[in-house]
Amino acid sequence: MKKVFLHTPTIRIWHWINAMLVIVLMITGIQLRVPGVKEISSGLAFLIPEYSVTVLIHIYFGYGMSLSFLFWLLYIIVSGSFRTHYIWRTADLPAMGKQGYYYLVGIFKGSENPFIPTSDGKFNPLQKIAYGFVMLVITPVMVITGILFSNIFFFRSIIDRLGGIRLLDAVHVVTSYLFLLYLILHLYMCTMSHHVFVHIKAMITGFEEIPDEFNAKQQAAEREDKCESQQ
Amino acid sequence: MPILIIIFLMLSSSVGAAVPSDDCFNCHEDFKKRTTHQNISCTACHVGINQIPHSEKLASPACNACHHKTVERYSAGIHKSKGLDCNQCHEIHGEKKGKGADCVLCHLDVSHKALPSKGKHLAALNCVACHGKLDKSGITATVTLPKGATLERKAVDRDGNGFTNPAEWHAFEAQLEKFKGYKLEKQYWAYGDHHEVMPKAADCGECHEKRTRFGGAVGRITNKTSYSVKITPSVFIPEFPSIREFPKTVHGQKGVRCNDCHTSMDKMTDKVCVRCHEQVYHTYEKSIHAKKGATSCIDCHNPHLIKTYKEFNAKERIALCSRCHKDFISRHEWLPNTTLHFDYLECTTCHSPGSEKSMVFFFADKKDNKKTALQYETIERVFGKDVHLKSIINTDMEHIVTGEEIGRFVVDLRKKIGKGIYVDAEIIVTKVHHDFSGMRLKERNCVTCHSPEAQFYSSIYLILPEKDRYIYVPVKGTPLSSYPLGLALDIYLLGEEKITKDDFYALIGKAPKDLVASAKSLGFKLIDLLGMILVILMILLLLVHAMLRIVVKQ
């Protein structure tokens, strides 16, 4: 068993703070979108805050989310993590098919994961697409529309110019559904390792455990890479 | 200048005139005692006398030789046109100096029959106030507090802007009651030239409407320290529209005549209103406003107003309440987006629980970020004279209009008038229940309004401007979710179109052909529908995936 260092302490702390923000925003967001939820789940009613309180929580956690997003953006650019982990490479295109095939078919046949995370590239092509889309498209759109809604009166002229509150609300809700879909997938995919908790552990300790057979493969891959670069 | 003339006349009488005044007094002995014009020789006015005895027929003295300006003003007045000369009012050789004739010397039996509140008017005003051309006029209210008593300036000018409005003055008067022995004197002063009496008395509107007379009022409060404040004149001279406008008012249209209400010179009380509006008054009687004696009917309802209460928009209704409840914004700071709420609601939307609230739509034009409701004149310009919008919008001639019909009409209006046309909305009371006891409600539960179950969604109207009035046309269903209106609307209500179970079941039951059309009609609701379906599918897919993984592992 070999341990690979994947996540810096900053990213780990950010990830869990961000996770907390997302969960609170999701729950309060559902109550905002479906105000009747309190009546529907009468058994849990004591857990669900007053609507006005929910609005406040959503607004302030939204501000938190905006700061969190800004911090993440600055961090991955400054630390070079964006270049290392997020930029799409030519080798990613054929690998994407293999990765998809593995998740849908290969995993049930007992084949190995074609991607081995290293500190030089911790995301497989599908992860790059998913994370890139969520963090660089969905989150900014939600953050911007959310900030506009946090003080409709103040931002009224901007809201009007962008197409009115109804349109922006639709955009905010569409992106939040996409985020929810991603979140469900993300929560499920984090169990997709040789052991259910490996990925979660990695996000806590920073090190991911990689089985020895993976190690051998990885070394072989590295050798191949070297050869290619020499040629 | 007049002094120079007098000196000149005096000199000329003693030096140049052939006949000295003393000679005249030999015959006209009575005039020797004159005090008026006593320094002027007889021949200064009675020109053409060179010797005594003089000829019998003399030219009339020309007053304008000295009183040039006065005679000029007099000539413009009614008295001159009736052939009256100066001496008919003025004793030119009189024994008392200065005083002209009193009006009542001639106008002894003036009845002033047509003058409403005759006693009040005649007691407060002099003749010139109405009949003369005025140089200056105004109202001075002098309050003399008992010795040692003090009332700060803040008592009469609460907001400290140096101007006392009616609400501030009424509150001040209430405070005055605390002091026994205070004096409040109102003086309606008018300075004009008595010589220029107008053919017709000033129109009532000059004081009560346009305020070209008595257009300013000053309050002088005297006690240990004295100070003055400017006061809105309507505090002392009530406002009413001119007689010309009265037939256009609701009362005028229903055939109410002035003296149906103005039965005496007393101040109007609720007793007058209750004769017709009995039921409403009995409801109001029990409310907090009436109980505290704070307001009578006419404090909120101006019986001379052309607009009915129904035609007031939310902003105008708020303006009415905020004359007394000035701090309404700061009192509602607990309400998120306070000012935004007050753009679309009126006070009684929340504070009159018994009233029927409705969502009302109206067409408006947005130009340079300024929103104005579309007026009948604009509609008439586009659609021709005597147009009834209802028949244009409502093509199937039903009593009710649908969201689609409104949407189509907006698209049409945009082509004809401009891109700025949109449908604005407000949530206002449409059937008033006069019990406004709903104070301190602090309805903190946003979902009371921001939910599909909100009361006003079951009562939706489209307000259309007609000639001289507005009509309320009921709107079918929940137009917010219908597609064309969704485009036209520009209202800021989040959460008005939640998907319901019924929408979902309605979709399931549809044939594939109708499914698309019916899905389209859901508008923005479709987002929730698709979102929920995708979330459920995703969970199912992952569950299957997880199960397979477990099975394969085993």
C-alpha cells in the first residue's frame, strides 16, 4: 500500500467549509423554493426554521459561499493547482472514453480503474469536466445571481438590465438543480475506490492510499511517459 | 412728490391766485371748518375762479391732479362704472380727516345669500378680502399661552422643517388643550386698495383651491419665548375643488348636492356621512381609529375628490395613511426589502384583515427607468375615440380575461406604443372592511403572501382605464404561470409559481401531443418539474449502480 499526497491542507479545509456551506444552502434553498415543505413534513417541523430566518440564513451562507468561491479561485490560480489539475490535455480525450466505460461497465467486470491519481494530476478527464463545470460555470453563476437577489432593491437596475428578476431567478434555480445533480453524483462517486472511505479519508488526511498493484501500474505508466518524452 | 405738489399749490394759492380762500369763506362759511384739504386753497381745486362773484357753472374739480394713482385704480373698479364720483364716499370738505365711506353705509342690506358658511366668512373677513384687488393677504394665528407655560417649537413643527402641515397643527392643537387659559386668535388679513372694487367677488377657489388669496399662514406662539412658524394654509382655509369640478366627483355623479351635506355652518362631522354610509360607519365605529377619536371620515376620505378610493394606486393609498403615520418606513424595518414591499403593497393589505385583497394588474410604460401607468389618453390616441379596452383584449367576450389574452395584448401594445410597455402589478384591497385594528401584526411569515395559497391569488383583476373612470375586469386562474404573461410581467414576486402535485398529475394524464403544449403552459414551473425528475432519475440510477457493485463484489 502506497500513500500519495493529493490534497494540500488549505484545499482540505476549504473543501469541508465549502461542503458545509453547500449543504446549508441546499437545505435552505429547498425551503425557499418549496415554502410548503414545513407543512409537508410536519414531523420534522421543529427542525425547519421560520421562513424569514431561512431567508436570512440563505443570504448569509450565500455571502460565505461567495467568499469561499473567491478564495478557491485565487488559491488554485496562485498555487498553480489550476494548471496542474484542471487544464485539459490531449491525452484526456481517449482516456475519457476509457474512464466512462470503466464506470458503466468495467467496474462490474472487475477491471481496474484506468486512472491513477498522482500529485501531478489528481483528476481523471471526467472529473476535470465535472469539477471544471461546477466550479467555473455553475458556482459563479449562482454566486452572482445570488448576490443580486440578496438586495433586490439595491441591485434593481442591474437585475433589470440582465433580463429581470424572473429570468435571473430561473437561472439561479436551474443552476441549483444542476448543482444538486452534481452533488448527488459527487457523494456517490466518492465511494468508488477500492474501499468505500478511501477518497473521504484522503480529503481529511491529504494522503490517498493506493494499492500496490496500482503502484506497479503507475510506475509502468511513468516509465512509458519518460520513454515518450525521450523520443 | 405729493408734498411738492401741495407746497406748490400752497404757494400758488397765496401768490398766483387771484382769489384768496378767505374771500370764498365770506359766502361758503361752512367750509372754513374743513379738516380735509385744509391746507389747500379753494381755487387749487375749483379752477377757473378769477374774481368774486364767480360764474355759476364751474368745472368739476379734478381729483386726479393730486390723487393720480388712486383715481386710476378707482376707474378700473365697479364703483366708477356705476357712475359714482369721489365725493359720494369721501367728504371732501369734511370735518374729520382721512376716513372714506364705510361700505355698509351704502350696502346696508347685503344678504350674502349665496355665500356658504356666511357667518364664518363675514366674521373673519373684511369686504376687500373678497371684493377688492389685493396687494397682500395672509393668515396669522397667534397662540398666547398662559403665563409661565412653555411649548417648544418642536410641538408645532415635529419634523423640524420650519413648516407645519395639517397633521402637525392638529397634534399641536390637541396639546394646547392641556393649558387652561390659552388664547388662539386667527386673523385673516387682507390689504388692498378700497378704490378698486371688483365687479364680482373673488371666486371661492381663489382661497380654497388655488390660494391666490390668503396663500400663506404664519403661526406665532408667544410665551416666555416667542417664535413663528409657517403653516400650510389649508389648516385654516379648507380645500375643495371648484364647483365646476364637483359634478365629476363620485358624490356629484350620484346627484349629491352641496347642501345635502353642508346643512349648517358647523364643522362637518361623521353624523353627516353616516346618513348614507351607515353600514360602513358601524364597522368603522368599532375600530381603533374611531375608538381613539383620532380620525373622522373626512380625515381619510375627501368628499370633494374626483377619484374614487378604488382608483387610488398603492402609492396614493400609502400617502393617505402616511399623513399621520409618517414613520411607517422605520416601523417596518423588520420587513425584508421594506421599500420594495411598499412599492407593491398598501398599508391595508396587511392592516385590515377583514378586507378582500386582490392582485391587480395594469398596463404601464417604462421610460428611462421611470414607470407610469398607461392613461386613457394614450389608449385613445392608439385605438381611436371611445375605445373599450376590455372588448379589444377579451376577444371571446366572456366576463373574464385570461393570461394569454393579456399577454397577446401586451405584445400588440408594444408594437403600437413602444417597447417599454409591460404589465405592472400591485396587491391592494379591493373590498374595504373598515376595521383597521390589525396593528402590530408583524406578519413575519413570508409565506403568507409568497405562496400559491395566498388569499389574493384567488382574486385577480386587470384594471383598465376608461373615459373618466377605471374598470376592474376579473382575470382567470393564475396568470403568472401562463407563458405569454410570464414574458410581459415585470413584477418582483419570488415564489409565486411553485409546482404542485396537480400540475404533475395533469401532465401524466396527457396524450403525447398535448403534453408539449401543456408543458409549455407551465412556464417557469417546468424548471422544477424537470429538475425533480432528473434528481429522482439520478438517485435511481446510482442506486442501481451501487446494487450492481455490491452484487459483483460478492
